[in-house]
Amino acid sequence: MTLLDGILLAFLIICAVSVSVTRNLLESIIIYMGFSIIMSIIWLTLEAPDLAITEAAVGAGVTGLLFLATLKKIHAIKAEGDKNKEDKPDEK
Amino acid sequence: MKSDGFFSRLNSFVEYGSMREEDLTLSPSEKHKTIDTDIPENRWLTTVQNSEKPVGARIATWVSHRGVEIFDRLYRVAAAFICFTLIGVLLSVVAFLPAFGDEDAPAVNEVVERYVSKSVEETGTTNAVAGMISAYRGFDTLGEAHVLFAAACSVIILLRVDDPERRHGKLVDPVMTGEDMDFEPNSDLVLRKAAKVLVPLSFIFGLYVILNGTTSPGGGFSGGALMGAGLILTSVAFGFGRTERFFGDEMYHLVKTACLTAYALMMAYFIYMGANGFPDGVWLGIPGSIISGGLILPINIAVGFEVACTMYCFYALFRKGGL
């Protein structure tokens, strides 16, 4: 195991733990996207570049976007230009 | 209060102790009585409700006060115990796994040998993974494409807005409706300038990955995901009007069904001719050039466009309830 692998795996564990520890949903989604990016680099070091492309596009891109769209739909994050004062963002 | 379930009762006990709203309006003696007689609705309590300090009621109060706490603590301890046990078991299993790239690993058997040694000759691809996914195990990949199709269908069933006026954002009073889909994406300058560079790149890279799926890593799914991400980026940065111009409902149905039908027909022909290793009358091309691999290149193109459509369809349905 090279130094790079060790660093990447350590970041992976940190990301995996902090996703579930974080209280803020927006933060945990962003950490999850970071997890996918690190995972795609690990796929690259494991000589699976096609999986790396898919992981970067699906895991970091599309899944995170869908999570964000869902959060916006349930008003868990404040939308830009959202003038509806009754829908306070959920702080949890 | 009588009609409430046990859990809401328990919750009110946890939050307010034994004080409830009715208790405040009663005189102290009556209050005492109601607390004693009214706490749990269990039948066994009625036998002791007249005594001054009913044991059953005290036990019940204790359970509802302390029992929840104790259960909470036990729950946390048990959850941590199970987590750490699972981590230990999995780590000890990992210690017994063969090393990465080990020749003696049980996964390296005659199937892998056949794929590695014969795939260039039998499928015409220099990318053995593409040959395996689209030719040797093409039937699996066909199933996966149909899983994607079913997923897109169920998302459409769940999230599609039936009213076409609402769907296209023509009902312009977002403050009145409060619905997220009525807000046009309010993109900023940085996003638009970055998207101007990134969108063509992601489309070209996606097409490159699809077309070179037979000679280099990648293929239909990866390239399609890249193109879908490009479509989503376009709609985020420039608004849905830009993508609706060329990608509406009809276009989606046309591309999706055409790609899936073409894929299924090609796969049916491939299996009908005997599948792996049998001559199926399709020119395999020169291994290493772009037009090679026989049916794999058209299969990759079909899968790629289908995946791109599905990705964008998911996003559009989540965002505005229609394509």
C-alpha cells in the first residue's frame, strides 16, 4: 500500500463517519459527494477506470444533485429567492 | 385523552412529567385523583385505583418516567455493540481475503482465463471489460437497462405533475403556491460562465467514452452518465427553457423507447445466433479501431443515450415535475 492509498482510505473513513455524525443535511450531502470523489480516485488506483468515471458522474454528480433537489423540495434548505416566509428551513 | 394511543401518552409523560393540561384546571385533591386513576388505561389498574398510593400506578409512572430513559440508554449501548461487532467481523474477514491481483485467488478460474485469452478474438474488443459486459454477459446488461427503465417509469408515476400549466412553470405566482418547482433556477454568473466551458466538454467526453467503449475503459453507462450530467448542468445554469427546446416529453419517449428496443433486438439476434463464440454474421472489425466489436458499439450507443435520458429525466421530475 502506497502513501497515497493510505491517505485516501483514511479520508474515506473520515467521510463515512462524518456523514452520519453531521446534523446538517446539506453538509452531509456535500460530504457524501466528497466520499464519492475519493472513492472514484480509489477505483482509479485499483485499475478500474470505467468504474471511476461512473462513480464520479453518478455518485458525486447525479445522486448528490437528486438529494439536493429533494432537500429543496421538502424545504430543508433555504432556496435562493424563496420569499415564502412561512416555510422556515428545518434546522435539523 | 382516552382516544390517544399509548405512545402519544408516553410522549406527553416524557415531556411534561405527569402534568397535563387537564391537571392544571382541577383542584389539588381532584388532581391527585386523576393522576392516579387516569394514567395508564390498563385494566389491572382499576382494582387499585381507590387506594391512597396504588402500587400499580407508581410502577406505571416509574416505567413511563424512567423506563424510557433506560430503554434509550440500552438502545444506544446495543446499537454501539452491534456496530462494533459488525466492524470486527468484517475486518477479520478482510484479513483472510486474497491479496489484490493474487493469481491463486478463487475468483481467478477458467472463466477469467477464457475472457482474457479469447475476448479479442471472439468479441473483437481490446477492452475486455466491454466484451464481457456487452457480449459474454449481454443478457445481464439488458436486464440492467430494463431496471433503469422501470426506475424511470416509477419516478414518472410518483413525481409527474398532471396539470400541464403547472408543469411548465406558467403559473407565475410562486409566493402563492410556495412550490419549489415554480421557481425558475436563479443561477448566478459564476455558474453560468463555468457551465459554458464545462457543458460542451462533458458532452464531448461522454460521446468519446461511449464511442471508444470497445477500445478503452468506459462504455455505455459511463458515457451516458456523463452526458446526463451535462444535460443537468445545462438546465441548472441556463434554466429549463434551454433544454426544453430540444428535449421535451416526445423526444424523451422517442429516444428512450428507440434505444431500448434497438438494444433488445440486437441482443435477441445475438442470443438467437448462439451468443458467445459463435459466428453471428456481424463484422467484428479490426480490434483496436473505433469501428470494432461487432454489435458492442451500437449496443454502447443505445445504452449511453438511454442512461443520459434517464439521468436527466430523474432530475427534471424531481425539480419541476415533468420533462
